[in-house]
Amino acid sequence: DAFCRTLFVFTYPRYLTANWFAPVINLDQQMNLSLFIHPVETPWILKKLEKKVAQVQVQIEEREEKGLVRDPMLDTAWQDLEDLRDSLQQGTEKFFKFGLYITLLGKSEKMLDSMENRLRSILESKMVYLKPALFQQPEGFISTLPLAHDQIAVHTSLNSTPLSSIFPFVSVDLTDNQGILYGINQHNNSLILFDRFSLENANSVILAKSGAGKSYAVKLEVIRSLMF
């Protein structure tokens, strides 16, 4: 038996740096992660952005008519919207509705609290904020299973560039597309898949105390290599 708690990300900073999500992926705690990416039609979002640009432009002009000093936040919002519109029209960017859900798994509620605090401290240092899926915990648990069912449907609008920074391309995993299974990574419980014969030098050395299973490990590697 285990306790579960699902959280979702609801706020991102204006800029996301590359590999910002890597510390979460490599946490040595048990959890399920789901990334739901729903493409948005470019013509539809361009119409929405056009209306938003007009609204921001009106606010800027009203401040100018009243003789108020310019608002840097409005100016930045207008520039960001225009840049995004240009990128979408040129086809260099796409637009998506994105949902990021995390289900923590622990032996007690106290353990879940500790795991959540650790996760929050990592993300909030990057100005990324979480909320628990209140009254939607069953739906949240299902959403983080490998079923591709987005039952929480809490989405943030992101274009291609910031979205690409979330993908877990950088981790401590040792995985080879052509490899065989060697064991479990004790850092994050991921599988170690490796093909040493694809390297220039495929020699290996196995060191362990007597009775640790050196011969068994070699025989198992031979069998798996033959099966592969």
C-alpha cells in the first residue's frame, strides 16, 4: 500500500532556461510524471493574439493620453505578443496547450509532505509553481499513468521554444537504443540499457567480492546479448 498525491504546474516564468526540469527528473524519490501536449491551430491562435494585442495597445494609448509614465509591463507584453505573432506567421513557432502533472508516491502522508516540500523548493527557485489537484486526486492519479488520459485538463499556453526546454533530454540515465539490460540505476530507479560492443573498445572488467555473482552477471550478459 502507498499514499499518493497529484500536483500540477500552474505558473511558469517569462523565460525558461534549458534543462530546468532535469533536477526534478533525477530526484531520488518515487513519482509519476505526465506531460500532455495539445497542439493549437495556428489560424485560431493568431486571431486570439490579434485581439490581445489590440487590448494591450489600447491600454498603452490610454496611459499616454492621460499623461502617465509608460508601464514597462505593458510595453513588454505588447512586444512579446508581436514577436510571437511574427514567429507563428513565419512558421518558426507552434502553439500548444500544455499540462504537467506529478504524482508523488510515499508510505505515509508525512513522507508525502516531505517529498512535496522538496519538489516545491526545486521548482519555486526557478519561479515555477505547483498546486495540489484538490478534489481531483483520482483523476490526477489516472492522468499520470501511462494511459494518455488527461483527466485534470489544467493547461498553460506555451509556444515551441519554452516547451522544448521541458523535455527530459538531459538526465543521469545510461540508456542505449541498441543496448541490453544491465540493471537499475540506483540514483533514480531508471533502467540501464547499454551496448558495449558498439564502442571502439568493448572490453569490460567485473570486480566484486567472492559470491557476489560475477560469473552469473557474465553469463546473463552473454544470454541477453545472444537474445538481442
